[in-house]
Amino acid sequence: MWEEAFQAIRKAPDLEALKQLKARYLGKKGLLTEEMKRLKELPLEERKAKGQALNEVKAALERAISEREAELEALALQEALEKERLDPSLPGYPFPKGGLHPVTLIERELVEIFRALGYQAVEGPEVESEFFNFDALNIPEHHPARDMWDTFWLEGSFTLKGPLGEAHPGRLLLRTHTSPMQVRYMVAHTPPFRILVPGRVYRYEQTDATHEAVFHQLEGLVVGEDIRMADLKGAILELAYALFGPESRVRFQPIYFPFVEPGAQFALWWPEKGRWLELGGAGMVHPRVFQAVDAYREALGLKPAYREATGFAFGLGVERLAMLRYGIPDIRYFFQNRLAFLKQFKGV
Ligand code: FA5
């Protein structure tokens, strides 16, 4: 009878079967356990001999079970090792690594250049009020200058936050340039300072190879005592040197922007290509802008801080610069998210 048990144990195909065999012989209601219970029915002499024999069988069964268990475990391990074999000499799977968008690359480069000149980068909201985008920048309603910026107007009663976090009522729009941040920053700070405002802007425009409805600008604003046009030219010249080396030059041509006087559009000389790059607009901050800032400050209970101030501002198109820099023929490529295009720009 026990011979059969030993055989079954030795041949148990897996751990589960072994567990069942263990229960069958050694469990609470197992054959051997039952046999032991019956010992007390035997006469004393027999009981002793039989008891000893059963104890030996029990020990032997236990030994057999744990031996088979060890065998089966080793087998399972062997199997797993076979199945999950790892070949460390195989080449790894290529893991695609993302790169930065070309607009981000140029934007970071520009911010770095100006940071070295003491500028601090700040950001402002893309949903803006008519007041900061136009009125405070000396572009009143019904003034023809408003036509310079075709605007996406927003509907609804969302209340915008002003420069100090106060509720700012007013008609809402998607900012058409980064210049409203000039006003926001000045209201909340006192001169002197040098700031940069990188950001996305929106224009209700037909798109073509050089015009997008959504694009990026980089605004610069420097306010202090006795800031002059020469300082503006110097800042743009530093930009030209940083981008195109010491052979570069800058060109300023008069142009009208309501928030600067005089106003200029500026271009950088690209020696490598032997051509001028039209980059953006600039000028000396218009006194009306300073007045609007001080009026707003007073309305908030702050002291006027711009009565004696002088300053310059500039704003340039980031995509336009990226296009020229990287030889991109169409501005629309930036927002199509085609990997073949984006993969050409690597950077960290
Ligand atoms: C402005 O937006 C002024 N706020 C710039 C400024 C700032 C002037 C501070 C004076 C003082 P303008 O509309 O010209 O100006 O736009 C500035 C630059 O943005 C342009 O030179 C051009 O590089 C870029 N730009 C304008 N429109 C588009 C467009 N639709 N798509 C792509 N880039 C554009």
C-alpha cells in the first residue's frame, strides 16, 4: 500500500499534484493519519510495533515529498530560465528621443542672449483685455491704428485678472502682440528694469508662407533714467553680434507704432548670406503709455512711478527668425507637427 504512495510521490508531475498527494496521505483525513487513529483499537503489543512502523512510514513519506518538491521546483526554475532566456549581447531596441521644437530652440537662444545683458524673462496671459492690448498702448477704439492688428475677440463674461491680481473688467481678446505685457509689468513694478516677454500671439489673418494666425513674439522693455535711442540700438546690435558674429550690423528705418515715439523697424545683417533680415518693431516708449500706466497705478492706490521715466521697447517675430536661421521656406510647417520636419531639429 505505501509502496504505491512512494511511487505516486516520486512521479508527481507538478507541485499541485504533490500537494494533493500530501493531503491524501498525511492530511488530517489522510490515509496514514486515519491508520494512526485506528492504532488504539489494537492490543497493546501490536499497537506499539505498528505505531513505530507507521511513524517510520510517515517520516519516509515526508522526506519523499520534500525531495520531490525540491526536484519540481528546480525543474520549474529550469523551465523558466529556458523560456525567459535573456541574451545580453543582443542590440537594444532603439528608444525614440524627442527634440525641442525649433521655435522653442530659438526662443531659448534669444532669452539666453538677453539674459546675459541683464534682462529678466516674464510671461503674460494670452487672453487679454482690450485695455492692455490696445487702449493703454495708445491705440484708442476707432483709431485707424487698430487696423494694424486684426483681432480675435472673445465672447462671454469671464473676468480677467489685472497686473496685481485685481479683477479687470473689459472686452476680451486673444492678444495680438506681446506688448500688453509692457503695461502689466510697469503697473506692478517700478523702474529701473529690463524685461523680456516671450509668448504666443494671435491674429485674425489669412495664412500664407510668411503669415500665421498663431505665432510667437519676443518683446523687450527697458525702463530707467535717461534711456536713449542709442541704448535701443546697442541692445539690438548685441543681438546681431550674438546671432551672426562680429561682422553683423543693424539697420533702423522709421515706422509708426502708436506706443513708441520715435518708432522703427529693425533688420540684422547676416554676413554669411549677405542679406538683411527684417526682424521686428521697436522705439522709445511713448509718454502716453507711461501716463496710462501711472493712471492705472493711481486707480489701484499706488504712487505714480513713471513721470520721469524713459525707456525703449522692441518686439520681434520668433518664427520669422527661425525661418531665416534654419532655411525654412514656409511658416505653416511649424504647426503641422510633422515628425519628418520636427526631427531635423535636435537640441536639449
Ligand atoms: C508688433 O506687433 C509690435 N507690438 C512690435 C513692437 C514692440 C513695436 C515694441 C514697437 C515696440 P508687428 O505687427 O510688426 O509689431 O509684429 C512684429 C513682428 O512679428 C513682425 O516684424 C514679424 O516678424 C512678426 N509677425 C507679424 N505678423 C506675423 C504673422 N502673421 N505671422 C508671423 N509673424 C508675424
